Amino acid sequence: MQTLPKLDKAETKVQPNRVTTQHQPQTALFQARGMHCASCTIIIERKLKKLEGVLDVRVNSYTGKVELVGAPVPSLADLDNAVKTNGYTLLRWEKRHGFKTRAFQKNTPKDYLEIGIILLLFLVVYQLFSQLGWVPDFAVLDCWAKSAERAAMIHLKRKRTISRI
């Protein structure tokens, strides 16, 4: 039978917790620019959660506030690069950012170009459908409504004459 060597007192001594502040979860606040809706929130959360060290991400689509919990928190450059490909920008959170930020956020020329292209596309589709005869003639609909109104009036007159009898 083999005996175990005696343990040194230093080996059996209770060691203090060696967790450094770098590995404890930290919370950081950021401002996300370029958000328009709830799906933007989901995209940003998913992109940031993929980064190493990120434990939790909460994004407010109205204020653009990004609350990130990490051990350690990645650098602002890493965070910004993660969402930049989707058209978002992350900045350090400042107290002056608040509920007014979203209300006063201005559209960019790119936003107006996208809206214009969508409207132009609708006009082209409408013209194409009207050339093919797939758009109803609203004058016909107006005549149908008037005839339905006349039929309702005739029905009311008949009902009155029947009730008098």
C-alpha cells in the first residue's frame, strides 16, 4: 500500500477569493443611433450578445439606451463594429440623452431616399395594374353604391306601406 505524502501547511491554508474586478460582471450604458423600431432592438441585442464577455443586453427602442452587462465589458470600438454593419452606431451614454432623443432624432437623406423609392415603386405598380385592367374603376363602384342606396330606399318604402296595411 502506498502512503500519501504529508501536506504542507501552506497547501491546506484557506486561500482568499482571487476573483479580480476584471472578471466580475460590470454594467455599462451606451446610446444606439439609427434605431427605428422594435426589430432594431432585437438585432442590436443579438449582435452584442455574440461578443465575448457579454452576459446580458437590454435595449430600449424609444430612448436608444443600451444597457450591457459583461465580464469584462468589451470596448466601445468592438461594440460599435458589431452593430455598424446593420447601420447602427453606439456612443457612450450621457445623461442628456433621454426620452427627447428619439423624438428629435432627424431622418437622414438615406431615409428620405428609401421612402421616395418605395412611393415610386407603388406608383409604378399602380400604373402597371391600371394598364392591365386590374384596378377597379371607382366610377363603377360609385354607381354600385348609388344603386344599393336606391334599393335600400325602395325596401324602406315597401316596409312602410306593409306596416300601414
